[in-house]
Amino acid sequence: PLGSGTQFFDSLHHNNLPNDDLSPADRALRAIFCMRLSQRARARDLEEFFSSVGPVSYNLK
């Protein structure tokens, strides 16, 4: 459901700090904006895709 046009960028310096311990600048560097997704893509699909590099959290403000 994510489609072939989805691009994924992995940080070479991934550090495993919990999100609560991150500075606002570090937290912003980990934010991902996804667009042009299939209409059939579900939150579960995105979580499965991105969880291969670390925990996924949601902050919809």
C-alpha cells in the first residue's frame, strides 16, 4: 500500500535515546513528513515500514 514512489531516509548516526530525552532540535531532526501516499495506506502500514529503523511514535498537533 505504500507504493513504489515512497522514499526512505535512514540516519547514519541513529542514537537510541527515548523521545523524552531528546532536545527539541534533535526531535525535529527525527520528524518525518510523508506525502503522495496511496489512499489505501494505513497508519499501521507506515508504522510497519518505518519501525525497521526504530520505534515509531505519533504526535499530531
